[in-house]
Amino acid sequence: MKILLDETRIGHGIDELAAKLNKDYAGRSLTIVSIMTGSLIMLADLIRRLEMPVRISLIQASSYRGTTESGDLTIQDQMMLDISDRDVLLIDDIFDTGKTLVEVTKRLNSLGPKSIKTAVFLNKSGTSQVDATPDYVVFHIPNAFVVGYGLDYQDLYRNLPFVAVLEESDIAQHSVL
């Protein structure tokens, strides 16, 4: 694997996002809706840097199912907090095709929040298939399949403290596991 973002750089990026959110939401409470499972590491690091009252809700949305190609999106939000008349920040691990963020944002908007903004850890260059962009982006990356810091391949590598490009040789070793 080739490391794309190391631990130190990630920490600085999360610090910068937290500073923007602390400014933008100063004096207000914030409900963060985090898309599982990839954004959990970012969520944990981010909320410890926030200065406003924070409510946390989790939903599950997935389109990869053990491959490196995006497929049909499924959303599970049965256990989500009530977000009506609340300021909501939807966070996700990566903005790739953009379909997940757009569809989940539509679902959340139907629940009557006061406001909704989106934040992603990574924005992948040249892959968007939607006419939308995240409100907050921690890092812009090239078009490569990445793992670490919550992102996975076949549910592996989420625990890496850095982000790395998963290369063909890395994928090949999974066929023998």
C-alpha cells in the first residue's frame, strides 16, 4: 500500500474542519448524522474538537458490498434521532459518485431539519455523478481506491491510522485469505 495521508496530516485536517464548524455553529447546538461504518473514525475524532452542544445519530448506507465498484444504495435509518427543527451536519467518509450523500440528504430533508449541511472526509477527484458538492471537505484526493481511517476493502483496513491507496497486489492477496 502507498500511504496517501499520514496520521499527522489527518489530525491537522480534522482540526481545520472543527475550527470551521465551531465558527459556523457558534452559540447553536448541532445534530450530527454519521453514515456508518466508514465515517465512525472521523466522527470520533471530530466531536472531541467541537465546542457546541452535539447530538449524535448514526445511519447505515452502503453501495460497495465487498468490491471496489459502487453498486445499488441501501439506507437503514430506523434508529435515527428526531432531527425536526434542528441544525444537522451529515458526515460521510468519502464523496465518490456522490449518490450516497445526495440520497441520504434527500431522506434527511424530508424529516424537517432547520438546516442541513454535509461534510466528507475525502472528496475523490473526477468521479462525481451528481450535481452537488459537500459543504465541507477535509481532503481532496485523486481517483484511487483508498483504505484506512474508517474506509475499507471487504471490511478490512478500517483500523489503519492513515489513508492508503489499495493496489492490485493488495487486492490479490485477499483471494488467498
